[in-house]
Amino acid sequence: MTALGVGRAAGKRVLVTGAARGLGRSHALRLAEEGADLILVDICRSLTDLDYELATEDDLADTVSLVAEHGRRCVSRIVDVREETALREAVDDGVDQLGGLDGAVANAGVLTIASWDKTTAQQWRTVVDVNLIGTWNTCAAAIPHLLAQGGGSLVNISSAGALKGYPLQLPYTAAKQGVVGLTQALANELAAQNIRVNSVHPTGVPTGMIPTALGDLLAGERADLIPTFVNAMPTPCIDTVDVSNAVLFLISDESRFVTGLQFKVDAGVTIK
């Protein structure tokens, strides 16, 4: 348990989306370990356009319980980040309960896999709406509260794929590149108000967001694409905490003059 007033995020109140499991849970726990109080949101249901299951209400409840073990305050809400009004209401309510907001981590995201000629319009809509519009909705819900605090930190979770151009996941790669543009534009627009805006770019992380189609394609007709996904460092993937450590740095005052950064935690996959 982190003592009151102690920790790299002590006194921070932080919103995390997609918090029920995977990277979102990891971010929440790492921030709680370092003294942050949290507003946690997740859709807590699966979507028909995806070929893997999303988190559940029980998963979100488990995250809340794990945060409580660190002695931190936590407000949770089941919200779809695509629903602007519902998300804003959830954030406003959480801020009222915690007394303010110092940062937000736009983490919620989904992934579809298909070759270019089999990628559907519905896949594009779902992925762009969650990964890009959902990130914007998160920022838009948080910014008024950060302004009220005199500044703060927005951390948008993008992907190494946004910088490298991963094949077989065109909507995901395009949406995550869109997150980079959004991040850079907001960083420029909000710097004078002391709001920092940065993106984080992980390589592969075992989070449960693993469509079976990717393995099938790489093991079959598109085995030639395997090298695109191989890290330069000798590891097939990184741990969730590796990404959360970057998030913690960007939320903390250690990065008080860091904005517009594309923070790669990618084991070198983008330098190949």
C-alpha cells in the first residue's frame, strides 16, 4: 500500500479508459501503486465485429478491488467511449467524487485482422470509432477539468504499428496513426494552458486483444509478413507493466516539460 502523500503520482486524480483488464488494468494498478486516485471506465461487453471477447463487469470489479488494495480511491463506471455524452457524464461524476482531475489515459482500443481486400466497412467504423473517436471523446471529457486545475497530462495509447505501418490490420494502424495526429495537434493547442499531451507506442503485449485471424494469416498465406512484427530486441513481446511505466512517467511531474512526445516502448520493432 502506498502511504498518503508518497509516490510518483501522489495526489494525482487520473481517468483511465478500457480499465477492466489488460493494459488499462495495468495502468490503473501502476498509478495506484504510486499514489493516484482513479476514475475507471470500460464498456464491459463484447462487440459482434470482433473475433475475441472484451472485458466483463466482473473484470472491472476485479480492477477496482485491486486498486483498493493500494489504499486509493476509485470511481468506476461502465461506459462505451464511443458515446460522448455518457462518457462526459461519467467523467464529470468521477471528478465530483474525487475533487478534481489531473490526468487522463485514453487506453480503450480494439483490433480487427484481415487482408486489405477482406477488410469491411463495418470493421473500419468500429475500429476508428473506438480507437480514434473514443480517444478524442476521452480527451474532450478530461480537458475542461484539467483547465480548471491549471494544467495536467493527457496520455493517448497508440501503437508501434502506427509508426511502422502494420499490415493485416489496416483500420487499427490508420486509427492509431490518427491518434498521433490528434496528440500532436492538442499538444500544440494546449501547451500555453500547461496541458501536456503525449502518445505511447507499444509493441505486442499479451492483453487478450488477440484475434485468431492474425496467427492464421501469418502461419499461412502471408507468412512473408512475419518479419514485420518481429522485435529487434530478443523478446517476442513486452509486459503490460513496461507500458504502464511509461504512462506513469508521463502522468507524473517528472515529465512536467514533456509534450508532443511519441514514446516508443517497442523493443525496437520500429527501427528495423
